[in-house]
Amino acid sequence: MSNSGCKKFLDEEDPTNLSPSSFYTLPEHAEAGIAAVYSELRFIGGGAGIFSNNWQMFDAPSGIQSTETAQNSDLNNLYSLIYDGSNLHINQNWNGFYKVIAQANLVLDKVPGINPMDAVQKKRILGEASFVRAWAYFYLVRLWGDVPLILKPITSPSDPNFAPARTPQAQVYKQIVDDLVLAEAAGLPFMDASGRTSTAAIKTELAKVYLTMAGQPLNLGAAYYKLSADKAKEVIDYSTSNPSSLGLFTSYAAIHNATNDNKIEHLFGIQYNDAAGAGNPLQSSYLPLHQPLVSKIDGIGTSIPTPEFYASYEAGDLRAKNREGYFFTDYYTDGFKLPLINRGKPFIFKHFDLVANGTLGVEGTSRSDLNIPQIRYAETLLIYAEAQNRA
């Protein structure tokens, strides 16, 4: 018996072992694929070692932020302007953006071959994937300049793109524009309260890309300033005609109210939903280290503004208004009781979730659904103002 066997039976493939080639066969697979693309965006709020998150790579070199903990050596190196390939924050952002791109590439490569599938649905999903890929490459090219331009799935170590060379910035920018133009033509809703890609987000991102291409490092000049202004104006014109669906919030506090996610001023954001196991992880980062300001969330004080930056705001500037603008200097005991606890220095209120952290008379839930905004209508207006002025 030991010398006889059922080789055919033993070699049978497991039907539950899915691969990209076997998975992308139904419209439902296309929807799952684009959901995976959006899910990858959350790496930005993810952890980067003890008392830190990936987002701090963008803030640390600004000189306007510090930390109360000083226990994360990678973060300390960023604050000291020491940047190298061993830094966890740098690695996680580089890898994170390319993971987003890899998921988008799968969708863009596999979904066109799904048949039968509703043509409108297919066009929408391909448009969304094109936008997100452009969003990721736009970050990469601004952070690192020439970067590998990978547009197809990498399936094995023998793939030529497994260790790709860097692509000149001009070519990367051309691909970003091509992706955004394709997304713009996909027939997506102008605003989308579900958090999926909207035409308003695509047009604003394209206007921002044109504005960037007009200046350093490509220096394409007046023609691209005009392209930027014209594209931003399309969003502004829609807002003028549809003020109830697209515009500015009446107060800055509304921006960090989770009930306003994906509405009015929010054109595109990184989505969080605590009930689905994907809550916003940043709340503790902005709370003072081990202080009784919130009853259910222990602050780690990993990201706080410098006193000099806080003092640079003029008296009466609403951006510096306590517990409304960018900062807070005092908060309620345990997040919901008097007296106020004065910390004597500013902390970041910009991403403060009142539902999670609490407000007077209402204890916080510790569960945050607050999105991380990526594109707001306020930015559309600023892009238009600069581009029109320079065109």
C-alpha cells in the first residue's frame, strides 16, 4: 500500500485557495477588490512603533511639532531631521503607498475581463481605482521625486518590476494626470456621502496636480496654472448651483464632527468605522500624556504643537480658538465633567473626536469613526485663488 497511491487525488487543487486569476470572475469580486483598495488607505493612521503613527513622518520635519514621550527612536530621528532607509516611518509610508497602488493595479488589470458585468458598474470601479492610484503616486512623487512607476500587478520575483528602477518625475506626473482624466470620465457622483470617490474629489485633485506641475520641479508655467484654475472652477461652479450638497461648513468645529464625514466640505477622506473594526486610531496621539482628560482613552502626547507655533497666531484668529480650532489648552475632567483641567500649553484639537473623547455632560465612548480628511472644498478654493493669480 505504501507504494501505491492516488496521485491525481493528492494533487487536486483546493477550490478555496483563491488567487487573483481565479478570484476576479464575478461583479461581486470587483466590488470586493475596490473595497480592498480603500481599506489599504488606512495605513496612514497606522502604528509606527511605540507612541507614534505613520502620519508623523509628514509633521515631524516641519519644526512646529514635538512630543511628550521621546520613547520612539525612529520618531526622534525624524525630529532631528535624520532620514534614512532604516526609519520605520519612512519604510511604512513607502510600503503603504505601494500597497495601495498594488491593490489598485489588480482592480485595473482584472476587472475589465469580468463578463458578464454591468458596464456602468465596471466603469465606476475602474474610475475609482484610477483615482486612488493617482492619489498614491501624487504623494510619492512629491515626497521622493523620481519613483518606480508600476502599473501592472507583480506576480512573482521573476517579474521585471519586482525590483524596478526609478521613473523620472515628469513621466510619473503624466501617469497621474492620465489616471485622473480617466477617473473624471467614469461618471461618478459629483458628491458621494458613502465615502467612495466623487467627481468633486477627482477634479480638485487634478487641479492640485496641475498647480504642482506649473511650479517646481517641472516648471510648466502659465498654461498649467490656467488648467488648474479652470478645473477648480468646475467644482466651484457646482457648489454655487448646489450649495446644500457642496460648500464650506459654517463653523470650523464641524470639520471634526464625525456626523459630517463625507458631506458638504469633505470631498475625500480616509474612512473609519469602529463598528466594523476600523476605528480612527489617532485620538490618543493628540491627548496629553497620562492626564485625566478622557475617561476611556489614555493619552500618549506623541504629537503636540510647539509653543512658538501656537504663539504665531494673532489674537482673535479662529484657527487658534480654544476647543474649536486647531488647539485646546484645557478640557473637561474625564472628558465630560467640570472643572476644566488647564494644561498650560496647547494640544492638537484638529482631529479631536467629541463622541469618542466626550464633552460636557456626555461621557466619551472611546470609539471614533472620524475620517482623516484628504481633500476639502476649502482646498479647492485655495487652489483656484493661487492658480488664477498666477495664470
